[in-house]
Amino acid sequence: MIQMGANVGRLVFGATAIAFGLITLAWHEFNGHLLLDMWSAPGGLLFVYAVAAAQIFGGVAIQFRRLAKSGAVTLGVVYLFFTLLWIPQIAATPQIFDPWGNFFEEFTLVVGAGFVYASASAQLKPATVIRVGCVLLGVCALSFAIYQAVHPHYTAGLVPAWLPPNQMFWVMATTIAFALAAVALLLNRAALLAARLMTLMIVLFGLLVWVPLLISDPQKHSNWDEIAENFAIAGAAWIFADLLGKYRSAKINAA
């Protein structure tokens, strides 16, 4: 078992789950999905409260050893539900990458919940957790690289104009970085370094892009969704980097 301990990534992942729950209560939406549009009142309102409660419970529960598995399963179910909502759009327009990109962004949250569960489970073999985790996180990183390659001008518009040398440079740099991280994870070569650097890049993206946008326009709902998702993805990658680091340390100590 990879022992569960103090983990900043888990704290970040849990905090974003709580934030998603509060956003759901405030605006009856999750990551752009208008919940009352899917379920008409009064059943829709009950569904909103259930989704919000599940996210808040999960975000709190994963911080405690005895409740971590239950919290992880709760978050995994919620995130998987919203991930699967993108499948009809993918089926309707498989040649367009946007719904694929949205699918994998939300699937990363499912993967993050899985990492929390794995860290709290004594039944799962660490080597299997690491190998499966490398593949899942690697596929998600690859989707991020493809999305930025397909929509370079959208990503460039998010990069602060004051950041030298220019916005398009950072689009190309981060796209290449995501692609390299994906290769490293999928091949399980320098995977720990890749996971840590990808985590750092996503955290910096949140601090440099979404925090200023949120401060400048707090009334815009999508800014709250985007910053929560950004740090949720960072938290998922962070949790896996810590799992991988503990696994490598355990192997060295056992040798």
C-alpha cells in the first residue's frame, strides 16, 4: 500500500470539490452544465442540491483517512456523470476536438478521485496503481496538448500580454510541455519529473491566468468554473506525483 499522508495536492483537490459544490448551489450549474435545464423543477432542484452536497461532502471527506475512500467514490461518481454527458456531442461531431477536449478535462477529475481512492486502499498493488495512473494521466495530458494545438489563438488570448517574449511563445511552450509530459507518463520514463513539472505548469497557469481574470470580472460565472477546474486538474496531477514519489522511495528503501 502507498500510505496516505499529508498531501497538498489532496487539499487542493478537495478544496476545488467544495468550490464546485458552492458554485452548484449558487448558480445551479457544474462546469457549464446548467443542471435545471437537464432536470426540470421540482426534480431538478433536488438534483442540484444532491450534486452540491455530494461535492462538498467528498471534498471534506477525502481529507480524513477513515472517510477518504467514501469521499473519493462520491466525487468519482459525480465527475464521471458529467464527463459522460460529453459523449453525445462526441458521437454527433467526432471530427471536432472541442467535445473531446471537454471530455478529457472532466475525466481528469475522475482520475484524480481515483488517485485519492488508491492512496487510501490497502488492496491495490502500488505498481499497478502507478502504471494505470501513468496511462490515464498521460492520455489526459495528451488531450491538453492537442486542444492547445487546435486552438492556439484562444489559448494565446488567455496568456497575460505583459509576459515576455509574447503570448504565442507560451502557447507553443506549454503545448510542447504537455506533449512531452504525456510521452513520459505513457512510457513511464521520467514520469515523476513529468508529473511534478505538469503540476507546476498548471498551478502557474491558474495563478497567472484565472486568478487575474476572476479578480477583474467576478460576476462572470465561467471564471469561477474555470479556476476551480484548473486547480482541480492541478490537484489530481499533484496527488499522482506524490503517489509516484512515495512509490519510488519505497522501492529504493526496499532495495
